[in-house]
Amino acid sequence: MRVSLPLQPGNAPPQLEMLPAQMHQTVLLYSASMVADVVVPTPLGFLQLVADPQRWQLLVELARGDRRVGELTELSGRQQNLVSYHLGELRRAGLVSSRRSSADRRDTYYRVDVARCTELLCAAGSALQPGLRLGPPPANPVAIRGRPRRVLFLCTGNSARSQMAEALLQERSGGTVEGRSAGSHPKTLHPDAVRVMAERGIDISGRPTKHLTRFAHTRFDRIVTLCDLVRETCPEFSGHPPTSHWSMPDPTADTDGPTYPAFVRTADELEARVGLLMAELNAQPSERTV
């Protein structure tokens, strides 16, 4: 078991205390060396890891959407080298992972592994008392003043990721959420997107692709960007709804082999994220007006 102390000026590695924020790349190298092997924490080790207020804040922010380290630094009010250190500790435990931005390969998006967090929380509860279990969240978000909640998914082509997310949300919510999707540069609906959804019992074969300006005056309860490029250019929508970013690779860009496995991975990830989004919507107050 590896116990990590909260990072304070007195117990931070000396090389981190001396590094200015501009030397973030050096800290990333330091962090990368720490996460070469994922350490499986014991229940007590997991609780000690996330009990640090700074790490907990990073997990909370990442649970809302994928973030770059600069954004996490601004949100947490901490120096960049300390944020990188804590991200390295969370990555070492398998709670956080990263992906290169498709918009700028110099950027990295971090995301929380919610399934991993759930697994470790359940293990901690069971270790304390076998009868303690985490119950499932409510299945369907409640409507707002007589109308379903509305979520808009955006990507570049509206040919795969956003279409799949829209379909999964509508299907899994049982109609209590209206899913919509659009793209900044719409393309033809990809046949593998149709195929992978059909295998999940959802027919999207007749759905058109749409430009995001089509929804410029529609009020949504959440905007979700699935593409790093679209996130950089996403316009404001009516009512200034909250936004979330899911940094997901474009399955149509997988040229190393057959593309269909990439669509299966995308659908699996979307299914998990959509379930969490529904739980988050259900936890939000429902006083907003149409």
C-alpha cells in the first residue's frame, strides 16, 4: 500500500516547491514517471488519497467535464506545478486518465474514470461494513415545468459521436430528456454509427445531420461538446446554458485499421457518460423556465 500525504509546502517534493508555473512541461515529465504503473489502493489508501481537499476539488471539476491542466489551475486557484503533481497521484491510482487534444496536439485533456471511482467507493463501504452499498441513481431526470429537459450534443461533422449521444440519451431517458445534435461542419451520417446503434436496438438511419446554427435560438439545459475543435469555437446559446466537454476521439479518423471497433469503443464510452449525465440532470433544481 502506498499512502500519499496531502501536498503542502512542508511535504511536497523539493523539486516541485522550487518550480515556477512556467515549467509545467518539466512537471508533466515528473508526473509521467509516477504513473508508469497504476497502483491499486486499498480502501483506506483510496480514502486517504481523495481526502486531500485539492485532489477532491480536481475530481469534482473533472466529473463535470474534461479539462486541460491550465483550466484546472484557474479553477482550483493553485500553482500549475502543484496541480500537475496531484493529477499524477490521481492518475497513478487509475482515477484520472488523459488524452491528447485533437485541436492542438500540445494540449492534453484530463478526465475522471467514474467507474473506477465507483468501484473503489464500493470497496471502501464494504470494507467498513459488508451491508454498505452504493445504490443506483434515479433512472430518469424530472421534467422542467411540464417540458422535458433538453441537451444539445456538438461535434464537427454530426456524423457519428453527437448523433450517437443524442440517440442514446433519448432512448435511455425514456423520453424525459430531449436529445439534439449538430455539427460545425456537417457531413453524411456514417454507416458504422448506424450499425453500432442498431446493435444497441436504436435506429438512427433516417436522421439528418445538422449545422449548429439551427439551434441558435433554442433553449437548452446543457450543451455537451464531444470534439476538441468544436469546443474551441462553440458559440453562446440562448439562455447561456451550462456546458460540459467530453474529449472523445473521432471514430471516423481511425485509419490504422478497420474503423468499426473505434465506433464500438465510442458507443461504450458514450453509454457510460450519458448515464452519468442523466443522474446529474436529475440532481439539478427544476425551477428553470422555458
